Amino acid sequence: MTFTKKSTKEILHFNTQRNEVEGMKHLKIWLHNIRSLHNIGSAFRSCDAFGAGEMYLSGFTATPPRPEITKTALGADEYVGWKRIERPVESILSLKNEGYQILGIEQTHNSVMLPEFRPDRKQKLCLIFGNEVTGIDEELIPHLDQCLEIPQFGQKHSLNISVTVGVVLYHLLNEFSN
């Protein structure tokens, strides 16, 4: 078998011919207190690649336009809708009133391991990702409906936030596509 790489133009054509995955287009990705502008840019890029609907940015998470975000996002920050959130708790309560389930990506005593999580296809989801070192702020934890955790086997017990966003989005894409 011979492999021939697709051109950028061909890749774009194939991507735009795919049908949107229903559960993904309503998905909100929320970055709270993310310090690294490169991680923010990478999250934009993953949201674009997997078809996530919108990003929320809160706390000290920087917002576009910033050269470091755009460089890592490769321009995805122009295609993924985003919103600056000033009052996170109020926004969580508002999303719940709109029918969203609020999921924290956090290691807690009651977390559901990501491979075991089977989303309801009709449920709108908002996924909150916290700080690279301290995780999701304590003030937000009581307002989460559920926490999801990526199983890990190494000594460092954490993943880079941009990697975490990609892993979780891929899992959800797979779940919503099957």
C-alpha cells in the first residue's frame, strides 16, 4: 500500500464535507484561570478540530486577540466562538437554567473515570477545565453536576491542560458519533 499525503486544501475540503456531530455543536468548553496563553491557543485549536460549539474564558484566563494565543491556535480563535465570563458562579447557574449539565474535569473522590462516562445525547454539556496546577477553584466545585477524571498510571498524576482538553473532546466526539 502506498500512502500519499493530502494537501491542506484537500484536508479542508474533506473536513467541510463532514456532518457536524450533534452533541458537539452545543458543547461549551470553559477555561478558568489558565495561565499559559499557549494552552489557551491549543484549546481553541482542539475545539475547532473536534467541532465544539463555544469557549468560555474566565478568571485570569487571557482572551484573544493575543499573539501567543493566535500563534498556537493557528487562527482557530477566529472560528471558534468565545465569551469572556466575569461572574463564573452566576454564569454556571444561568447555564443550568438553560438546561446545561456542568461537568468539571477534576480529580475528586467522586469523579467518574472518563472512559466510563456515557453522555446523554440530548443533554447539553459545559466542561470546566481549571488551573494547570491547582485545578478548578473551590468556589466553583459545589456548582458542578459531576466531575470527570482521566485515568493515569504515571507518577506525575497530571496532564497539560491543552492535552486534557484534547483527550476529553476526543472521548466525547467518539461517544456522540457512535
